[in-house]
Amino acid sequence: MSDTILKTSADDLFELVKARKKISIEDASRLLKITPEVVQSLVDFLVEEKVFGIEYKFTTPYVYLQKTGENFNNQKKFAKKIVSKDEFFQKSGKWGMAHEKVNELWKRYVQENLESIKEVFYIKANSRNIPKEKIDILWKKYWDYLQ
């Protein structure tokens, strides 16, 4: 596996909001050189995940980091609730994101949360009294599904 880190539009938006403390969707769109609709989709998703907050001044939406937003790049933020692949794609699909983008975000999510995903998998399997050898085989099948 390569040491290359995939950086997405969501990462760029996060860094911009972190640097600016608060920014309008229109300004973020202009600075990131992506459409306001894409920025809005990312914002909606990150607000739902409690990374961003949003407030309005008259009719202009401004985005800011929630206190938990500082943990955006920290695996522990997502370790509290591991999301299934189906749930991830379902949530992402609500925002009308391109399939390639959703796949890219999914791969990143799995990469950043692999230890927690595996831990939850093994805990659940052990709680069902499945023999360790069988759990290892099931994990390999599940890993193929995750990718």
C-alpha cells in the first residue's frame, strides 16, 4: 500500500473553513474553484456528520467548524459509529454526489477507519461465538466487500 494520501474537495473545504473560522458558501466556492452546488453538497453532508455548523446572515449561509470538527482527520471521531457501506452510499446519494466521488470518499473512510471497522467486526463475531478461524475467513470476505 502506498503512503500517498488522497486529498478530496471535502478536505480542501475543511482546511479553508478551519483557516477562515467562518466563510460563506459563495466565497468557499470561488476560492476552491468548485461550483456552489458542490460546496453546498459537501457542507450539507458535513453538517449532518456534525463536522460543520451553518448559520445565516440575512439570506447568506456561513459555514463554521463545530467543536468536534477539530477531530475531522482523527480516526476516533468516526470510531464512535462505524457506518456500513450501504449506509454510507445511501447518505451520500441523498446529496446527489457523483458516483466516482462517493467511491473516492468511501475508500478514504475505510482507509482512515480500518482498525475500528475490523475491531467492531471481530467484537460482533466473537459475541456470536464464532470460532476464530471462521472469523478470519469472514473478515477476508468482508474486506473484499468493503473495497
